[in-house]
Amino acid sequence: MPEQFGIQARGFADADTATRLATIVGEAVRALGGKFDLSGLDGITLAVDYNQALLDLDRGYETNCKLTATNSHVVGVAMTPGVLRNGALKSHIVLNAHHISPLIDLEDAQGRDHAIHILAHECGHVEVTNAFDRCFPNVLLRQKNGSILEQMQWQVILAVWDEFAVTSISAGFGESQTEAYENTFINDLAQADKRSNRLILNYREHGSVDQILGEIYGCYGDVLKFAAYHLGNLQGLGIRWQDSGKTASTLKDHWFLPYFERLQAACLEIAKDYGEWKNKASFTLIADIIDDLVERAGLLIEPMEDDRFWVDIPYTPETDPLLCE
């Protein structure tokens, strides 16, 4: 644990409730410090106005990227973004108070288990971010070297690895997330190709290569991220994915199966040297997977000189506006 950390409670109508909940959250996080390395914790914001709290967070550096809660087929209820404090990378936990408030309701056992898992998961993010920063200082939030393509690859790499590692070390705390992670992954996978083809059809109109690259890397990066949630949780619980019936039946003869197997192997390879990485070679295994998925989606990328690249997006029956009409 850090010697001290602050907890801000905001948006509460009743000051006593805010104080009670903040106190319990502080006690719970200190208890979780026995399991997780929380030396990189900056502080905690407990917010009724969760979306506004994300926007208002002092991140310690200039950025045009606004923090927003996930609100699609997945709804985000907590986030642990990196912040800079006196030049050092820290992690600040922002919690949606509605999902944490059951901690002060003695009759809501299910709600308390849910809240405990949220806290454990976010504490896991503090540890995993700090482990990467110790091995590769001055990279996160402070370095954007390489081409746009490399930056997109690293966005996927870090999101995928973080969730695999975090779900692995927080598995078993509070409410089980196994069914939720499995369903989220399977549902996202089922929609990915349709979503990708729709994005390419839109590209035929707007013509922005940078935009379509970001969208397709994001589309299949999400599939890998949700697969990583599921795989990491199963790894933490000591369960083989082959013994998870719904996953096994979904992936049988599915085009995604070899990518799923490669993803598991890549994450386990990275985890092998957890917190003691000498270089980023194992992380780039995830880049190879996302690159192959993007090519499968129909974006053919050829490297050129000076970090430039050529992108060809051939017409297919699924991405030709005339055929799709």
C-alpha cells in the first residue's frame, strides 16, 4: 500500500452516507492490499455522478482523449486510468457509487459480493499497470513512438494483456464473473464480422483510411479483449476453457478457434515473466494476432518507407455497396 491515499466521495445527497461508504471502501482496499501490489495507487473517487467524475479526473497531463464509461452491449461501472503525479505513473480508481453502495447494506449479500469483485478487479489494474511501468518506465502515457499502425497495435496489446492479467489475479474475489465473461465474449464474437463489414461499407463513403484502420483494429481488438477477460478468469480459477461447455461448443469448428488458441498461448507466454520482463517481445505475439484478424476482415496492409504503409481494401460481396443493396 502507499503510505496514504485519498478517497473522494462526490454527488451524494447525504454526507453521512458518503462518509460511511468511503470509510468502508478504504478499509476494503487496504485489506485487498494483502493480495495485490497497490504501491502505484494514486487515490479513489467514489461517484454518484460517475460519468462526470471520469471527465473531471485530474490526469496530470494534457490530452484530448476524454474518459467515458463503456455503454454499449457492455456497461462499465468502474475504471482505473493511469495518471501522472510529479512525473511518476500512478493509477486512480474511479467507482460508480451505485454499484459499490451495497457494502453498507447488511441485507444485500449479492450486492456486496458484486461490489467486492469490482474493488478487487480495479485493484488488479493498479498492480498490473505498475508491473509494466516498473519494467518499461516512461512508456505508458509518456511515449508515442512508431507509426500510427504501431500505436493501434499497442492499444490492443495493452487492453488485451491487462484484462487477461487482471481477471486472472482477481478471480475468486466476491461475485463470480465466469458466466458474464463467457456470454460477453460469445456475443461480441457473434456480431464482430457484421460490425466490421458495416464499418467497411461506411468507409466506401467517407474514404478515411486512418478512420477505418482505427475502427477495424478496435472491432477485433474488442473480440480479443473480451476473450482475454474470459481466458484470464478461467486461468485464475484453474478451469480449462475446453471444460467450459458453452465456450467449447461455440468454438467447435469456428473460424475464431485458432485465434483463440493463439491468444491463450500468447497471454500465458507474457505471464510467464510477469513483472520481470526484459523486453516487449512476448507482448508482440498479440500484435501478430490482431494484424491477422484485420487482414481477415479485408484490410491488406503493406509496409513502406519511413513508417508509412499502404492499405488496400478490396471489394467483397459483404463490403460492396452495390451488392449489399
